[in-house]
Amino acid sequence: MGVAKRCQGAICGGHCCTNATESELRLKSTAEFERLLHHHTNSLRGILKSTANLFQSE
């Protein structure tokens, strides 16, 4: 039981996964968040740039 106790997930308490699974999920979710943040930042940059160009041309 001591070995099983050490492998339990720190967040869920071992109810659904282990520490290794939680760590892997944390890494994947962080990478996905960074990817989406980069994508949406670039989209917003394009909108802001085109709006600024409209104001500068007037």
C-alpha cells in the first residue's frame, strides 16, 4: 500500500490518475495553452495593425 500511496496523483489524490499522469497532462495543457495564446495574439496583432493603418491613412 505504501508504493501505491506514493504514486497517487497530488491533485486528485489518486482517484483517477497517478503523479506521472498528472505531470504529463500538465505539460500537454501548458503546451496547448501557449499554442493557443500565440495563435490568438497573432490574430489580434493583425486586427490592431489594420485598424492602426486605417487611422494613419485618414
